Amino acid sequence: MVFRFIFVIFAAVFLFFAGAKEAQAAVLKLQPSGGTFTVGSILNVSLFLDTEAEYINAIEGFLEFSPDKLQLVSPTTGQSIIEIWTTQPRFNNQAGIVELRGGIPRGINVSEGVITTLRFRVKSTGTAIVKFTDKSRVFLNDGKGTDVFRDTQCAVYKLVLPPPAGPIVVSETH
């Protein structure tokens, strides 16, 4: 009898915690997620948010990039789901970091919402990585500020020298 009682209590506690789940819904993505780019060219990397059918109202995005390979020329905020930037996007080319903080007052539910586009200049050959850090957060529009950041996808770029230009031919008749 005592064994049955303990078993029932254990099962009830297990089912309670098994049924309780943390809200985790947001995925941050980088596009393009890869490719080959030449030294001296411009690489535009767009940051996207997938809320996975939840409504969110604020984002704190922290990114790292390879500062020896890439130089951030500018982040753009013109085309963005972010309606209010709590601070303008900040970046440091020596440390290879980008900070983005903003909100959407009424909340938003999107599968590919553009947060910003980062414009990088390719500095040298090799492999460059751009990724969101673990400090990134996405907040649910629930009045509690529940962090629903679930996953991120990094981007890896191959950086190469441009092909030789070849000879310059000049003719006064042609």
C-alpha cells in the first residue's frame, strides 16, 4: 500500500515536470550562410529572425566575425522588422563584434523577418566565420520578457584572391 502511494506520487510529479516545457521559439539566421568571395569585394550578410509561430517584441543580438578577414563597413537599419532601436547598432572591427538591440512594440510573428544587413569588406584570404553568440536573446511578447531564443545558424565564407586582370589593350583605331 505504501509502495503504491509512493509510486502514484512519483508518477504525478514526473508527469507534471514532463508536461511543463520552457517556451523556446526563436531562431536567428545569417544569409548567405556560406560561399566564396574575393579579397576587396563587398559581402552583404542579412540577419533573419524566425519566431516559429510565436509573437516576439524585442531582440538583443550579439555577433562575432573574423576581424583579420572581414571589415564591417556598416550595418543598415532601413529595411528591418525592428521598429525601435534602443541603441543604434554598434560594432568594433578590431574585436570583431556587433551589438544589436531593438524592439517591436506590438510584437511580430515571422518566419523570415529581416533584422539588418551587415556590409563587410573582404580583407584577406582564408576562412571567415560570422556567428551569433550565446549572449543573444529574443523576447516573447508576453508581458514578462520571456527569452525564447532557441537556436542560431552561423555562416562560413571562403575568401580567395581575385583572378588576374590580364593585359590592358589600347588601340586608337578600334
